[in-house]
Amino acid sequence: MVRIRRLDPEQRAREKQAARDEDARRLAAGEITVAELAKENGFFAGFDLSKARITAIGKRRIGQKKP
């Protein structure tokens, strides 16, 4: 069975604001530095980049030996 979730923009806005408020609280309490927070909130924060590799740039494959 496929479940389709609908995005509630108002709920998402509340969630994002709550996250911002929590970030501000942690900063004010000295629980985290600005640099640590930036790393947590960065675009790639949810990815394990140690296992990532670039295999192509555009249509050009890289890192492979030519036959």
C-alpha cells in the first residue's frame, strides 16, 4: 500500500520556527557553538560523506581507467 502525505505549509512553518527557537536557546545556554550549529544545520548534515565519491561531472565519467 502506498501512503501519500500532504504537506501542511502552516505546520511545517511552525516546525521550522520551533527548530530555530531551540537553536537560539542552545546557543544562549552555551550548549553549542555557532560553528557546531552551522555544521548541524548544513545542507549535507544528514549524509555520511565519508562514503561518498564523485563518479561523474555532467555526462563525463571520472575516476575510471580508459580501456
